[in-house]
Amino acid sequence: MRTGHEIVGFEREKREEILMAALREAVVNALVHRDYTIPGSTRIFVLSDRVEVHSPGRPPNTVDADAMRAGVHVTRNPHIYSRMAEAQLATRAGTGIRRISRLLREAHRTELGIVISDAEVVLSLPRGPR
């Protein structure tokens, strides 16, 4: 993935095509909330216009994409979440999707895509301007 630059005043500022903070949050979210009873890997696909994070299984209970965007969460794997939190990789529960969305809007004026199927949850992070 490319990192561009923009001149602001006399300084060069880095412009990431994919915000690493948003990507990290999406990966941590996928690992913490995936359904480990389903065989398969959490996968990351780097495509020409986006990066997708695929996490096996549906969200627990009745959580859907709108609920995820609103910050509703059900901690499926509390032990994994607590280890991620101890390592300072996880933010406060229920804030990950909202944080990713805010980061994408602020940096690139793009929106996080969320697709839920019977087999997996896919978070789609659009690549910013090149």
C-alpha cells in the first residue's frame, strides 16, 4: 500500500492510503469477535480500491450492521478481548466500528463497508486518494 505526501506550509505530511489505525482496529475486531467454532482463518484481502477483513461467523445474538455502527456489541470471546486490552490493542468495548468509521470519514471522506452473511463478517476499508 502506498503512502503519499502533501505539502502543508513548508512541511511534508504523510497521507496513508489505508489508515493503519483503522486497519489495526478492524483486524483486532475480527480476531476478538470471530466465531472460533467455525474452521477457517481471519483473512485480509488487499484489493485495488479497498482492503477487506474477513472474519468467520455471524455476529452473536441479533447484532446486525446498523447495530455494529451504533456501538452495540456482544463480547463473544471475553478471554481474547481481555488479552487484547491488556496488550493495549483493543479499545473500549463497543467503540471499534465507530472509531474505524470516524477515522475513514476524517481522513478520506469514505465510509466503512460492513457485509454480514451466514458464513462471515466482512469489513471493507476503502483506499484513500493516491
